[in-house]
Amino acid sequence: MTMPLSNHSHEEQLKALLEQISAYIEQFHGGSVEFVSLEGNKLTVHLGGACLECPLLPTTLKGWVAGTVHQFFPDIEVVAAE
């Protein structure tokens, strides 16, 4: 994954990163991750597609999504939309 462009807003950078993560999840696992909101340091995402029926959804959220986001934005807390 490439680092989001630094001349864009924090939110735009997070959206671009989530698009890259989602493309990977969709290509290899049939799922998706979408930006919902950014409030302070709390990033809310929605997992969809094959992720909805998968028992590994918590692992995908914490491992792939939050783990990758933390590599570029260590101060961001990632949570799933309810």
C-alpha cells in the first residue's frame, strides 16, 4: 500500500487508504470496507459484502483495517458502524 498524499486533508487521506484496503478485501475475500465518519480521532467504518456473514469479521476489522490505518495514522481509533 502506498502512503496517502500529504497535500490532502486528514479525512481525504483516510478515505483513500480505506479504498485501497477495500479493494484488497474485495478482490481476495469478496468483502468491502467503507468510510462512514471521522469524528476527532474516531474513524467509523462499515464492513460489507462477504464480511457480513463471516465469523472473522472482528479479525478483519481489528487486524486488516485498524492495523493498516494505524501504520499511517497511529492516533486513529477504528470502530465498526452499528
